[in-house]
Amino acid sequence: MRIKYFLLTTGISLLASASSFAQLSIGPTGGVNLAHHRMHFDEGETPETQLLLQPTAGVAVDVKLLPLLSLQPQFLYSGKGTAYTLNEDVEGYSRTKVSYLEVPVNAVLSVGLSEAQFQFFAGPYASLAVYGKNKYDYASDLFGVKMRVSDDETLQFGDGDNYDLRSFDYGMNFGIGVRSNHVQLQTGYSLGMQNLVADEESRQHNTIENGAIHARLTFFIGG
């Protein structure tokens, strides 16, 4: 619960402190994540994963520090998770979807003096899982008999063997973009650095980390 309040107050503080700058713009942002889990298991076979399309949306602030350098804090809903690769003889799908409240803070370097500027950005993020589900529905042949398995499980977040995944995540964002007047389009990669395995003993041998290719369109007002 303390982490939830931390993320919320951090996001509000970033927006409030940014307002003290003269060259400030703020606006809605939204797009998609192509998310996946980076996994390595010492115990048993490591599952193969695929990209999972998830939405992301929120509010972005641009604080002009120098003519070509800005600080861009954001407060986002960010969908992450992973899809799993099934065997060739299995028809269907298996997915893990996780909803995060996320606060990235990126430094943005702009190149070019015209209305359209090319961008490079990088910075840290912190996020908190607020909801998640495992969903699978697939059919396979067992001794010539087609068997169907289907389920929908709500994930439990926390630390310990009673939980599915850890709730807090952090990492780095980096990427490129372009901005013309008040419209900005960015694409990049979100590299999770938190091991999400909930059980402490299992965490010594197994790793699950977030990763996501993201693309977001932002419309800034003001500045």
C-alpha cells in the first residue's frame, strides 16, 4: 500500500513541480506496448515467450530545461505481460496480462531547429502492478483424443510463496522520437530490472523480468 501512495504522490509532485517552470507543456498521451517477459529458469525448462499487444495511456509533461533539452515525466496506465509459445501440436493460446500504474521520467534531447525535431530519450521508470490475469485456452491430442483446457486466473501480487508475481517494478526507458509543434511521436524499449519471481527461494534460481517495445503519441498543450 505504501508503494501505491509513493507512486501516486510522486506523479502528482512531478506535475506540480514542473508547473514552476516557464516553458511547460502538458497533454494526453497514449499508444501500445508490445510486451514480453524475459525469463531464465535454472529449475526446469524456461518457457518460450512471444510479444503481447497491450494498451498504454496517461498524461505527459514537457519541461524545457535548455533549448534542445527537456525533462518529460509521465503518469501512465501501462499494460504489460507476455504470451507463451505453444507446441506445434497444440492449438490455442496462453497469455499473462498485467496492468501497471507507471511513472517514467525521461530526459529528451532534440536535434534540429525547424518545426520538426528528431529526439533521443532515456530515463528511469517505477511501476506498481494493480491487476493481472493468466488466460489460456488450448487443445491438444492425447493418445488420439483431442483434449481442451481453458481457464482464467486472477493474479496475486506480493512477496512470498503465496503470490504469483511481485508488485513493484523498475527499470529504464530509451528510444527515439519526432516532435512537430505540439505533437510528439516516440517509440522505444522499456527494460525491466526487477526480478518479478515472488518466492524468495525460487528467486535465487529463476528470473522473470518485464520488457516492452512501446509507441506513444502525445498532444501537448501550452509551452
